[in-house]
Amino acid sequence: MNKLRFLPCAAALFCGGCLATDQHIRDLQYQLNSFNASIQQMQKNQAEINSKMDELSRSLQAHSENLKDFDAQITRLGTKIDDLDSLVSARMQALGQTITKQQQEEQEQRRASEAAMLPSKIFSESSSHLLKKNYAMAAQGFRLYLDKFPNGALAENAYYNLGEAYGGLEQWQEAAVSYATLLSKYKASQFTPAARLQYAQTLLKLPDDHKGEAVSYLKSIPKEYPSSPQAVLAQNLLKSLEPKPAKKTSGEPKAPAKKQVKTPAPAKDAK
């Protein structure tokens, strides 16, 4: 009787346990389905990623091929540039050799032409240019004579005439150097008085103040060569260089004006 009393309770407990087990199974089944769905989605995503990776790989491969083609083009272009540079260098070298050869031929012809000229002919032609006031050609000729024959018989004359040619060109510095060389190299020259006078006059033409040196040379001419024609010219030039006296007041009588003496050209026989 007691056993029959507990039978309904046991049945109720059994039924409750069965209901709990079914719910648990349904939860597990739902979770499993969700998990499978997630796996499928992940597989789908993986497939898309693999597809994109394949596409990217193909794109990189295409770019790699393009880069290879570009490198090949650059290499071919570099080769052409090297060939062009070599060709231009060869042509420039050939042109340079041609110009050099022409210059050498011209120099040889000029040297041969100069060598064929006698010193007397060079001096004579240069003197003719000087008389015709063709100062540039005269200076060129006298320089040529002095370069080729620095100790020639007419070297003193050439230095003096070269100074005159430079003076005609108003190249006072070069003229002064010519006269100074004559005075330094040929101390006992017959051209010394004339060269000193010309040198002093040239110094006065220079932009810098050389008046003291010019006066010193002018004073030496009448002192050392009193009988030379240049002595009178030097004295006249010295007088013109003397400072003028101060003007007197209006109340005092004025001194008679002195006639200014114009410095004549050097004597012809000095050349």
C-alpha cells in the first residue's frame, strides 16, 4: 500500500527529468546549428579571401611582368645612350684633331713665313708703318723683331720705335715699358737722351702720379747731355711743370704774361 503511494511521485519525477533532458538536447542542437552556421560563414569568408588572394597574386604577377618589360626597355635605352655617347665622343675627338691639325698647320705656316723674313726687312717694314702712322702694324712688327732678334743690331732702334708706336696708340703703359727697357738694357745708347725725354713725357700721361720721376729724368738730360737737342726740350718742359705763381691783388701791377713754349716733337735724327 505504501509502495502504491509513492508511485505517482516517482512518475512525476521521471517525467520532469525527461522534459529537462529534451530541453537540454534542443539547446545543444541549437548551439550546434549555430556553430555549423558560423563554420560555413567562415568557410565562405575564407573562400572569398582565397579568391581575392588569387586575384592579388595574378595582379602582382602582371605588374612583375610589366616591371621586367620596363627594365628591359631601360636596359635597351641605356645601351643606345652608350652607343650614342661613344659616337658623339668619337666625332668630337675627330673634330678636335681636325681643328688641332689646322691650327698646327697655320702655326707652321706663320712660323715659316716669319722665318723667311730677314731682320732688316722686318725692321724696314715696321718703320714704314710707323712713318705712315699705322701704329698697330708698326708695334706688331717691332715686337716681332725683338722677339726673334732680341740682341739684333737694330734692337735699340726697335725699342725706341716700339715706344713711339705705342704712344701713337695711346697705350702709355706699354710705351713707358719700351723706353724703360731701352734705358735699362742699353745704358750707353745713342738714344738715351731722346729715350729719357720720351719716357718722362709718357710718365706724365699715366693715370697715377709719376711727376716726381718724370721731373728727375728731365733734369738729368741737360745735366748729362747739355749739347743734345733734347736738353732744350727738357728744360722747356720743366718750366711748364713749375707751379704757377699766385694771382696778385688788383691794386698791384700785373707782371707781363710769359709766352708759353710748346714742346716740339723729338728730333728726327734720334731714331
